[in-house]
Amino acid sequence: GGYTFCGLAALSLLGAAHRLRLPPLVRWLVGRQMAHAGGFQGRTNKLVDSCYSFWQGGAFPLVQSLLQSRGELAPGGAIYNAPALLDYLIVCAQVAQGGLRDKPGKGRDYYHTCY
């Protein structure tokens, strides 16, 4: 998740994102969003987690911008379920004392809060 975002962001900043094979990247990213929770897993066979949701979710605006610049996605088009991701993250952030937890039902921690 994090490596994917960082690599994609670096190529975007360098103006080299055109070198990406977007269809496999999009297929992999979209496949990380879990329908039952709305959040993202970091890789296959991992549980949904708020930090994975941060990294994977952060890649979508970059990918969508690339697809729109290529004419492969209409302006305002979406390739992931943003409302489901938002719902998941809001549940993870509902801690009375503040902070963020990795999954609903878990305790808050510094690692996930610092994202």
C-alpha cells in the first residue's frame, strides 16, 4: 500500500507517470477495497486497516487524474467507493479521547493516529 502510493506519487511529481501500466495498477488497487468494510487492505490476504486505507485511498486521486488526462475516465468519475471508505474511516476515528484505531472495536494507538 505505502510503496504503491509513494512510487505513484514520485512518478507523478517527476512527470513520468505516463510510463505506468495503469490497467494492472488500477485492477490491483480496486481489488484492495473490501466490500464488507469499505476500507482497504494493504495486500492480498490482509485485513482491512485504517493505515492501509490511508495509503491505498491516497493513490486514487493520482490514478483518477492520470486516467482523466488520458481521456479514460470522465471528470468526476470514480473507480472506487469513496463513501464506503469515508464510512470506514469515520468509524475508526470515533474514539472519545481522540486518536485513530486500525479497526473498529480496537483501541486507539499512536501508529495509526499519526497517519
